[in-house]
Amino acid sequence: MHTPGARPVFVGDTCIGGLSVVKAMWRQGAAGQAVFMADYVVNPLGVKNDTEIATVVERWLDFARQHSETLVIACNTLSIRYHQLFGSQTAPRGMKQVVTMLGCLKTMAEAEAKHLAGRKVLVIGTAFTASQALYPETLQTVLPGTPVTTVAATELERSIARFQPGESSDTSVLTTELRQAIDNTDVAILACTCFPMVKDMLQEQFPGIVFLDPGTYCSGLLQETVNTQDRQLKVKVEGDVVSRERVVGFARSYLGTDGKVS
């Protein structure tokens, strides 16, 4: 739904991975105007404790309120912590809507239920995401009896976050544990928004596995979208780990001709 005068969508992640969500939304005609924040101050978030992650939830809500009334938490780790803190209650003060990757996961499971039923499912995420029961429980609520396991892919996430997306010839970040977990499943859910950026590499390495990206279901959860025919993305970078210019350059290359990036 297009609402004239609505504010842009604020998309937050701890690195460049959230751009995969922006790309998916744009391809589906949503979030035509958006602000993307790469919060490298808190990266890597997936190895922090509950208290540290909880402070980041408030940090992002504060950032989002400055730009938008809609926050897309394009980070699976923070999505879990957000739901642990707020559950499914009304959006926090100053926000009309908060969309999380957990919501995207549930929507994906419902849409793909016929294809997932009776198959082994693997959730590939950060150390925090893999250690939490929320994603398996969510999937099993939609798909009772479906076996769900998790695995942490920290090395893969860090390589992408540092602008080293894997090529088919560079598979050093695919640890033995990760390879064994993927080999032992039918469907692998990319529960880190960095991982869709290397989906082609993963598919080449594991041709018999179905890889699913929850981020592609984000657009369907948005209550409103803005100027879908005139796509614009403003980039905000927190911290000095990488420069804003580098993130902008990467975003322009990754999003291609889909829209204007500044």
C-alpha cells in the first residue's frame, strides 16, 4: 500500500548484510524510500550476551525514531532479542511498526509449509541465533513434527561483514561443522541477512540442498511503502570499522540499477 507523505522505512543491521533485505523489498515493489544503517559499533552482535544485545534494541529504536515510523530489524540476532523483550505487543513508543526477521521466518514457513513438511530443516545463523530455541520453536509451531536443527556460521558472517563475500573458489569460511550440518539436511534457512549474498556459492557447493531466505518475505509484512517507482536509499554508518563511502559503494554495486544510493 502506498501512503502519500509517509516517511521512509528504516532498515538496521550490524553490517552490510541488511542490504539483502533492501534488495528483496525493492524487487517486490516495497520500501521505495529507505534509510539503511550499518551499525558496525556493535558488530559482531551474535557473540554478545543478552544484556548487551538488549541495549542495542533500544539503540536502534532511538535511531529509527529520528528517520521513520517503521523499523525493519534486518538482523536475526536482534530480532530474537526484540521479541524476547517486547513479544507481539504494539510497536514501541514513536513507532508505527517494527518488522523483524522472526516475523519474516514465520511468514516464510507458512508460505512454504507444503515444501517443508516432512523434511529436515537447518537454521544457519550467528552463535546467538543458533543457541536460542525461538527459531526452531517458531518453525515447529507452523510445521509440527518437522525436525529442526541449528548451526552457527560465525566465520562466514564475519567474512561477508568485512566485505569478503565468498566466491565459488573460496570456501575456506565453510567450516567442517557447517559443511556437516548442511550435508545432513534437506532445507537450509539463511538466518543471517549476510548469507543471501553468498547463496549462489552455497548452492554450488551443496546442489542438493534447498536454501531459503526469510528476508524475501519482509515486504509482505510492511503496512505501508513509499514511492516504489522512485527508489532511494540513504546510507548511515555507525563506527569507524569501515567508512561510509565504502558501504555506499558496495550498496550501489550490490543493488545495481534498482535505485539511487547516497
